[in-house]
Amino acid sequence: DPGGARNYDDGVRCLLMRGGTSKGAYFLADDLPPDPAERDDFLLRIMGSPDPRQIDGIGGAHPLTSKVAVVSPSADGTTDVDYLFLQVAVDEPTVSDSQNCGNILAGIGPFAVERGLVPAQESTTAVRIRMVNSDSIATATFATPGGRVDYRGAAAIDGVPGTAAPVTLDFADTAGSSTGALLPTGNTKDVVDGIEVTCVDNGMPSVLMRASDVGVSGTESPPDLEANTELAGRLARIRLAAAELMGMGDVSGKTVPKLVLLAPPRRGGTVTTRSFLPVRCHTSIGVLGGTTVAAGIQLPDAVGHELAQLPADGGPLRLEHPTGYLDVGAELEQGPAGLTTRSSTVLRTARKLFDGTVFPREHPPATI
Ligand code: NQM
């Protein structure tokens, strides 16, 4: 509101969507407070954070269901829309723009068409999206028969029951998304806290390690891994030290880098993964977490390369995760400064769940 008189407590237009294996609140940037601090305060209050149950908000009590997308027309005209991802913490009063989310990304194209930011094409529509968090570009392609988004279809993704219309995500420039290099430490392998790790960033800065090196098999369930307090302490130490090597500074309180435990495949896939967000264990694996693992384990000297059964035909890698598989294409090529990624591709689905007005809870009483 140009007069500044807008009262966001009266409610804000919001589309609740499932994007891939995540769920979040999608907003037009213009509908939110322009000041980032006010915006974040508003988002905490609609999600019901901080509270482990998020009982007084629309958050789902897990980082994967406490997410926000802010969408606007392209600022510089080079894409169709700009997408800012915000992670709203569940039990802490924090909102972070330090990472990207490739699952919430799956809902951005459909959202842009729903809100009239992008015209639908005849049968399928391709939307070019700037992922503001990493300043990189993705193209989402999805069905729009008769000029409307059709969410129904036959594509199944593990971690989501049933089937829906496919959303194809193509990434062009994921290598070094937020650290500047596919191998941010300059090495294929480093030793951190006494174990070998590979620090890699093909869309999501991540620390790859062998599950066996941290005393687990890598096939445990997320609740079992989360209950292992010795493992949690070890992973936290490894993360802080690896992040320093990656040039990310002090990452305490940040959601990146992620941690990925690797083990040999058990169900005919390429490799077994257990990823950490970084504290909660992922119930599947992130999209860009997946493109990052797929690029990392293809590097001959990387941790995990020797555990993996890489496809002989150069086809997609099949990452095993706690609720199934993620198939990821990640094609590497020799660049002027070493190996880099030519392209990465992931198939997702998305669904519009609820379109309406969201109301923030009152401010919590000020702490003295
Ligand atoms: O890696 C969770 C998710 C994600 C991020 C996380 C994601 C990605 O699965 O692109 O999608 O890593 O915090 O939604």
C-alpha cells in the first residue's frame, strides 16, 4: 500500500501448495510487507513459530512443511519470474534466506500461472525462474491444457502418495550455486574431524561422508538417526568445520551446508542417502540436495564414488532415500576452471491445496 496504511494483521492472500515432497505458503511479493524484518515477523506469525507443534499457525511442525515462496515478476526481465525461498524455523523465531529449495520450486510455475504473472501456453507451459537465493535459473515445464494448470496426472514421486501431473525442472547453472565452485574447498576430498568428506555444491552446499565413518549403516530410519545423540554431536562438529573450509564462515544457526551420509545401494539404485537439514533427518532428499549428491559421487576421487553403482549408460542416477528413490540427471563437463555441471534435471509434481487469506497470530508477549 503506497500510503503505508496497510494492516497485514487483517490477512494476506496466500496459496498453500505441495511442491515435491515439501509443503509451503506461496505469496506474491507485493502482498507481503516490503521490509524484510517485518515480512519475516509476519511469516513467523502465520506459520505459528516458534513452537514445536506450530499449533497456532499453518506450519506443519517440520522444516519440510514450514516453507515460504515469495514470487514476483522478473526484476531484470531475463526470466519470467523471480522466486525467493524462505525457510521458517519451527521451534526458533528465525527465517532464513540462506538456502534454496528445489521442492518448493516445483510449485512456482503453476503459482505464476494461477496468479496471472505468466500466460499459460496451449498444452504445456515452460516458466523460466530466477532462484533469487542463489541467483541461478531453473526452467519448470508443466501441463496447461486449455490454458489452465492441470494438477492431475500419472507421475509418481517417492515420498508423496498417489500420482499427479509431472513438473520437469531443468537447471542450467547449479555448480557453485552459493559458494562459487562445484568443489568449494578446492579439493575433491578433505579430512574433517578425523574422517574423509567431500564438500560439493551443485545447487545445495553439502558435505558428503560415508555413513560407516560416523558409526551408522546409512540405512536407518530418520527417527532412529535423529535419536542418536552421539551422531548428532559429531555431525554438528563436522558441519561447522567443513563450512569453514568451504568459505561459508560460521554457519551455526544456518540451514546450510547440508550433511549427507552415503552407503552402498540396497534396492538396485545408485547409492543410499540419508540427508540432514541439517539437524532433522530428511524423509526423502532435497531436489538440489539430490543434484549435488549426483554430481559429487560422479567425481572419481570423491567420497561415495567407490560406494556407488553409477549407471553405465550415462543416464539418470537413482538416489535411494528413506521413502524410495530420487532420479536425478547431472551431466558433468570439463570447464575452463575444472569439472563443472552442464545441466541437472529432476522430475517433481506439485498440487494446489488451498487458496485464500492467511491470518497471523498476535505478537507473542515481549520477553523481559
Ligand atoms: O535440496 C530441504 C526439500 C529441501 C530442499 C532442505 C530442497 C532442495 O526437500 O532443493 O528441495 O534441504 O532443506 O524441500
